[in-house]
Amino acid sequence: MSYESSFSHRYKEKLMRSSNPVLSGRGFARINGDAVGNRDLNTIEARPSSAPMSIDDVVIKTAGLFAVLVTVGAFAWRANSPTLALIGFIGGFILAMVNSFSKKVRPPLVIAYAAAQGLALGTISRLYNDSYNGIVGQAVIATACAFGGVLLAYRSGKIRVTPKFSRIMMGSLIGYVIFGVATIFIGFPSGALGLLISVGGVALASMFIVMDLDQIEKAVAARVPQEESWRCAFGLMVTLVWLYLEVLRLISILRSGD
């Protein structure tokens, strides 16, 4: 086996084994191994069946999904109906599972997920805003700043996704999920402890953006089919929605002490 073929094979295996919990085989979603196949990566671009995915594809589809989320969210905000929120939560969960574990990319279901999230987030945001006027605008700006800061840090090389980094993030996520389930029964801590946990939640969600960006970059380098950009956009949306909710809770805790 030549050096180039050996490198391509190792790079392909690294891509398929990514630790990102939304975009990897060990998490909620996967880049389909069939998209790369068993051939050398240098031969993939010759396939006539599909153009390779680009960063622009992911950006455009992510923007489109958020446009759907915001539009539906505005409707839910005006309706202010707990029923719509419940539909959004249940529908979003089901669609997230389907989109995550499906080997085939289904754009209509990804768009439907964005709409379901809009129903849930629109109602939640309205509830928070009724209690803390202007908090939604603050949370949106803070989320955008966090994403921008993480993106700059990643692009500058200050943050790298290494196997150790991935293991720490996955372990932290598992612990945070267990804690989140426990709070359903015991309630979320108040005071300094609640503030510290909220800060940790924001930090954890921000770091998973790094893993999203790393996976997207690897997928582009591997020249996976263009339709995989829907999967990447879906994964990035999941993380950004998580980050927004964590920021929303953190700001509410800070403002409750005013």
C-alpha cells in the first residue's frame, strides 16, 4: 500500500470515528460510511452521482433551517400556547431520533425538525420574556457572540479537537445529561451552585460547537456527497439550540438576583 493510500485510509477511518455526539456513529447522527465507501479518498471526486459537499452548502442549509425555526417560532410566540410547545417538544424529539439514526439523509424531516423546534422555542422564549423583559434579545446576542468567539478560536487553531478533548467532552455530556434528568425530579439548584452549573452548561454547549466545526471540516475534506450537508446543518442546529437554551437559563438566573 502506498503512503498516499495509507494516509487516505487512516483519514477516512478518523472521519467515521468522530466523537461528535450529533455527527458521529457513536452519537445521535452519523456521516454515512457509504458516502465515502472503501475507495481511496482521491477517487471520490470522480463520482458522477453527487457533487462533493462544501462549506457553503452547510452555511446555506443551516441559515435556511434557522429561517424556518424563527418563522415558526414567531407564530408560537404570538399564540403562546402550552399545547404548541408540547407538540414541538414531542415532535422535535421524534424527528431528532429519526434524523439522527437514519443512514439516509431526509431533508424534509430535517426541515420538519426545525419547525418543531420553532414551536417549542417560540413558546419557551415567550415565557422567559414575560418574566424578564428583553431577555430573549440578550440571549440571542449572547449566543451569536459565543458562536463567533468559538469559530474564531477554532479557525485560529487555539482550540483543537484531539482524542483526549473528545473523550472529556463526551464524558462531560453524559454527566450533564444524567444531571438534567435528575433535575426533573429534584429541581434545578438555586443560588451560587445553580449559577455555576449554568455557566458550565454554556461552556459545554460552546465546546460542542468546536466538535461540530471539526466534523464539518473533515467531511468537506473527505468530499462526502452534497446531500450530507443537510446532516451537518442539522447537527449544528441541535448544538446552537442547546446553547441558546443554556444562555437563556443563565441570564434568567443572573437577572433574578437583580
